[in-house]
Amino acid sequence: MHDLERFIDGFQRFQLHYFEHTPALYRDLREGQHPNTLLIGCCDSRVDPALLLGCDPGDIFTVRNVANLVPPCNHGLSHQGVAAAIQFAVDQLRVARIIVLGHAQCGGIRALVEQRFPVDGETDFIGRWVRIAEPARARVAQQLPMATAAERQRACELAAILISLRNLESFPWVQQRLAQGDITLHGWYFDLDAGALLAYSPRADAFLPLVCPLVPEDA
């Protein structure tokens, strides 16, 4: 019951802030949402996009799933939840950018790298889902055969973001907006070990710091 009371207290603080102290925001949001960013993030409880990026309600349209993956566009019935959210954000909300936000110590990517899944067969939903990033795992295994387990994990986390960016380009509504030049795609990585934010640079073909780790005062 303690956790439930904590959540209720949290909502009361939210209520006071947004409905009593600064009510204008939700007066506008009652008329509809107009976020300019779609953020595809991980379900991991340590990586809340709105909290990490200091967003107010209405700022970002968020899709969260295991390992922040984007499946390729297909005409079957699998993975339609993520695809539908992408279509809604791009085609209906007309967002101006899409950010795929990966992170360090991702459990989904660890399952892929270690090839350890809780069950086998038709009910192995985790295994089937994270295998979207199988090309990333295979490339890392080939390029870094002597790396430590931690190094392979990080490399695969970064490579999986690039897989998702490539898969985004397979959706026709994303292709159209890219051709028109009115949407941009971004790959970001939250290094929760260092407290830093990295972004993929196509020019450098590398993830470079957007926000560097804080330097301790006694350093």
C-alpha cells in the first residue's frame, strides 16, 4: 500500500502544479495535443524520457517498448502497436522530428547479446521482439570478438539505435516527410553510468556527446 500512497501523493503534487498554480497549460491542452517530437524510448524504469529531458505535458509524443526498438515496415499483423504510434505521430500530429533514445545497461539488449530468453517457442515474445536488432548483435560479434561483455553490450546498444533509425525510413509516411525535408531523425543514447547524453553523427559515423558528464567539484 505504501507505493500506491506514494503515487497518489505524486498525483496531488502534479494536480497542484498544473491545475492550480499554472492552469494555463492544461487549458490549452484540453483543445488537443501538438507535440513537435516523437520519442521512441525504452520501457526501463530508469529511463523516463519526460523526466530526463525536463518536458512538460504535451511536449513529446512518446512510444516506449523493450529496448527502444523500431520494427521494419511490413504488411503483416506483427508489431502493429509501434507502427501505429509512429504513423499517428508522423501522419496525424505532423511531428517535426523523431528521436530514438537508447540507454546503457539495457536489459532487452542484454538478452539479445547473451541469447538468453525466458521461454522457448510461440510464447517467447521477448526473444522475437529483440531479434529486430539481431543485425546489430551479429555485427558487434564479428567486429569485436575480443571485447569484454560490457563492451559488447554497449556497442550493441548503440548499433541497435542505428537499426531503428534505418527501420524508420522503411515506413512510407516517414519516407515522404523526409523527401519533403520537413522531418528529421535522431539517435540519442543516455549513458546512465556517466550521466551523459550522446547523439549519433552521420558525418562522424559515431555517437558524440550532446551533454557531457558533470565534473565532480573536488576533481
